[in-house]
Amino acid sequence: MSRVDLLVISNLNSTSITERSMRRVIPTLVSIPGVHVTAHFTQYKGHAQELAAQAKKDGRDVGVGMAPS
């Protein structure tokens, strides 16, 4: 099985995503065989776009933006 490199991006300041919810989601993602997860919280306006652009340059396979349900 090949490895999947996953980036999770979330903004704790502008959504209902909390550190608590991230502590539930990230372990679930990490438990998937073959998936390598990196999580980043955005720090300022436009940061998510910068993180996504860098992830593309770095060759990450998947980028996920966490948003409220």
C-alpha cells in the first residue's frame, strides 16, 4: 500500500471547530493505515491559501479544510 500524505487546515478563530473536535478527528485520520496526517491552524487571513499552495508544492496528496457542520 502506498502512503497518502494528508494536510488538515482549520481556523479556530472563525469557525466552530475547536481543539476538542480536532482531538477527535485527527486520531481517527491517523489510525487509517497508510495515511500520514499533518494538521495546521491558520493564523491570519489568507493563511489557508498559503498552506494549501505550499502543500501542493510539497507534493501532498490531499488537503482538507475543516469547517463547521
